Amino acid sequence: MARRRGGPAAAAATAVASPAVVGTVAVMALVYYSTLFVFLDHWLGLGTPAGAAHAAAVSLAVAACFFAFVCAAAADPGSVPASFAPDAEAAQGQGLKSRYCDKCCMFKPDRSHHCKVCKRCVLKMDHHCVWINNCVGYGNYKAFIICVLNATIGSLYSFVIFLCDLFLKEHEFHILYVKIVYILAGVLLFFLSLTIGSLLCWHIYLLCHNMTTIEYREAVRAKWLAKKSGQKFRHRFDLGMRKNIQMILGPNILCWLCPTATGHLKDGTEFQITNN
Ligand SMILES: [Zn+2]
Ligand SMILES: [Zn+2]
């Protein structure tokens, strides 16, 4: 996987410098600690076979989530190659104009956009994510979506363990401290499961249509116009669900969940378009 300029150490240092990244890692650590050492320990006991099995599964989910998080934060989302020159003829054939960035003072490829935070053009830019302190683009979209998937699994799993402990065991809720811990944990886990789960559903939709968040926003008007004139709108990069998924996650299904398996990615300046 391509790294940010300055090498992995510099990239990691830049990412960690963000309070939002520190906050995200702190929430991961808090959820992991409370799930294992408070709720699971109280519900089944970590020394029992069932408790140890759940502890191992939770640890695996959190470790996988953290690894994908580091990959998404430290990877280069994709910068425009200095040698990039637009194919004006091909663009004209598609009824498009060459795209120029006034801020970078250079031509930019299809699907790339200028990020105000990163102060540069990013290939196939989806959005700038404060939680990883990095743009989500061509180079790290796979790591990002796997991170969101693992975070959804981890938070839902933690929430289920919390609910099992809450309803299947007796608690000393007459002690104010215990009551507060359970209320705060319940609200946090419910909120996390709901928001991260919704984010996952949104990105699965985009993945299946080979769309970025920016392209979805841009397509709203095109969709409306198509509907008004009785036509069916189709995103020009939508090559069908199977191909769309393979373009992001790779051709080998066994490597779909590995955030570093990105050998299928090209330079991110050219994309196949649909014939329809
Ligand atoms: Zn730019
Ligand atoms: Zn950015």
C-alpha cells in the first residue's frame, strides 16, 4: 500500500497529532476494556470456557478494526502524478472538459477533487475523514470500508454482551456508581452501533454502485433531471455490482477483508466507464 510522503513514521506522527484520532483510539480502548473486564467478566467470567471464547472473539474484532484504522490513517489516499496530462480527445468523446485545479495549478484526473484540509488534489476522493485525520480516496478506500465493517461488528458484539450482562445477571444498581457506569455504557454502545452501522450501510451502497460520496451528491440533480424526462439515471462508472466490488476489494474474495491487499489498484487516474 502506498504511503504518505515522508515515510510511514512521519505519516503515523501526523495522524496521531490529531485530537480526533486520539479520541477514536481512546473510545476503542474504552469499549474493549469495559466489554471484557466489566460486562463479560460479570456475565460469564473470563475464566470460563464460554467467557474466554467471547473474550478471544472480541479481541480479534478490536485488533482487526485497529489494524484497518491504522492502514486507512497512514496510507496515501492518492496524489495526482506530476506527469499527469489529460486526454482531451477522450474527454471530448465523452462530452467532458479537461479538469483543472486552480489551487494546485495543474490538471486533475476524472474523479479527483481538491481537499481544502489536505490542501491538494486527491485521486477518486470520497471525503476528508476527521476520525482518521486523512482523506478517503483511491489508495485507502478499501482500508476505510474494512475499518468501518470491523468497527460495526465490534460495537454490535460489545452491545450484545452488555445487554446479556444487563438482563441475565443481577446487579447492585442501588449503588450510584454502578448505575451510572451501566447507563453511560448503554448509551455509548447503542450510539456507536447505530452510527457506525449506518455509515457501513451507506458505504456498501456506494461500493455496489462504484460511487463516491462526492459523486452521489453531484448525481442528485442528474437523477432528478433523468426522472423528469422519463429516463433512467445510471452512474457512468457503475459497471455492475460484481465488478464494482472487485474494483475496490480486489478480484480474490479471500483477500477482501485484508486492508493491505491492494495489489489490484492502478495509478488511479483512469477509470472504466459504462457503455449505457
Ligand atoms: Zn488541487
Ligand atoms: Zn483531505
